[in-house]
Amino acid sequence: SGHYDHYKENMFIHTAEDGREYGIKPMNCPGHMLIYKTQTRSYRDFPIRFFEMGNVCRNEKSGVLHGLLRVRNFTQDDAHIFCLPEQLEDEISRVLDFVFEILRAFGFTEYEIDLSTRPAKSIGSDEIWEMATAALKGAMDKKGLKYGVDPQGGAFYGPKIDLKIKDALGRTWQCSTIQCDFALPEKFQLEYVSAAGNKERPVMLHRAILGSVERFMGTLIEHYAGAMPFWLSPTQVAFLPVSKDHEAYCLEMKKKFESKGIRCELMTSEETLGKRIRNAQSDKVPYVLVAGEKEVADQTLTVRRYGSKEQSTVQAEVFLTKCEEDNRRRI
């Protein structure tokens, strides 16, 4: 793949007793190339898409490590798409649609997009570079996207689109990438049988939506300052009985909510109600649900939203339906 020659300083290399060197993979790409080669491919098979949540290790310098945002061992939502030249723009367009769908679901609506073009040192013909760059540009232009151009900023193996997301403080973080690659299909001698019966090289796209899952999680935490949207919160509701007499009712409600996929916690009455409310607020639980004598009698819950001092009393079944709907709509 060329990683040993060009990327060795960023790899974890181990020399065995027999002198042979072994490296932990820094990227997922070579594995997908080998899967492609397991059988004869026809032009009729395209596009072919391989995906994995792949774990990779990179020997980053200690000075650049930064929490979840820059780590040595991380997971990528990695896909490689093999297609015909005439399919390239449509595949790029599909990936862009997927990128925006996923990022919107997580609440990211502001982006910076760059198109990086051919560097001084590169492989591949002028024709294939022009075709790939035009496909990347065409897919974005048809969607009316605003983007910058980074002249000669592409990889040696092909042009690319990089997307950075903006968090609540206006900081940008590298996220999605779509890259054309002319090098790996050549290095691995990837072929397909064309309509004319000739052996040809496929065009290949690398794509990652989240990039590093760990970095994306770190960005999410920064963006929401830890107060995740309801559908993402580890604990979505906390049940707080006013006293031990009301614990059975809260436990019954907890089981009912959990049966509908709501993530719950029961904060029992060993501490004062005020202290437990503060603890739930400190944990940034979206909803604190208090139940006392009146709530038990009326089959209701007193609801307090995170960040608000206001509270309201609602029927337990009505609030459960709201929680289900918020999960479904990713609110």
C-alpha cells in the first residue's frame, strides 16, 4: 500500500525474533483492496461499496495528543467505493447527502468545505485528475454548496473534499472527508472487465462521515457543553421519589419507560429531594421527574427540564409518548 515507505514514522512497528517487522495498521484501506481482489469484477457490479468501523493506530507525537480530539488509537467509519468514471459524480453526491443527513441529526448545521486540488508531486494522468476534480466540483455545485479551493492541497493520489464542522463556540473541527484515490487501485492491481471485455482500473473513493469516532464524540461534548440532546443523553430521565413511600411508583414508571427504550435512572430518597435534583442537574439529565403523594394518586409526574427552574405536572402516559417521539425525531 505504500504506508511502510511513506508513513513508517507514524506507525507502531515491532521487530520479531526472526528479524521480521510487523506493523499495526494505521489505515483501513489495504484490507478493502484485498476484499475487492477476492473475485473477478465486472463493470456490471459497480458501484461496489465496502464499509467498516475500523480500529487504527497511529504513533502521534505526545505533544499533539489532546483528549478525545487527538489520540493514537481510534475508530474510523471508513468506506471505500469502487465505481466507473461516469458514476463518480453521482457517488460523490450520494456521500455528500449522507454527510449532511448525519451531521444534521447530531445538530451540526454550520460547515466549512474545502476542495483540495492536485499537488506538485502526484501520480495519475492529467486526464484522470481533471475528471476527478470536475466530479467533486460538479457534485458540490449542483447542490449549491459554498466551498473554498485549496490549490495543490490534495493528496498525491487524488483530489479531495474536506468538511469541518463548527461547534457552539464557532471553533472548527475536521470531520468528513471524500477522497479520490488513483494510487491504491494501481498498487494493488485492481481490475474489472469492461463492456468491451478489456481489463480496466476502477475509480475509487475513500469516505468517512464522522472521521474519527472518538474525535467526533469529543466535538459533540464541546458543542453541547456536556448537555446532550434528549436522544443522545446516556441518562434521559431521572425518577425522584419524594420519600420511600413513593419509590414503588417511580420503579413502576421506570420499568414502563425502559420498556419503550427510554434510558432511566432511579434516584432514591436517601438524600434530600433538593440535593437529588441538584445532582441530576449536575449530571445534565434532560428531564427530572418527581413523584410524591399527589403524583402517585393521579398517575402523573412533575417534570423539570435541564437548565430550567420551571416545572409542570403531566400525565405519565402523555410524557412517555413525548419521550418516544423525541427519540424518534432525534430531538
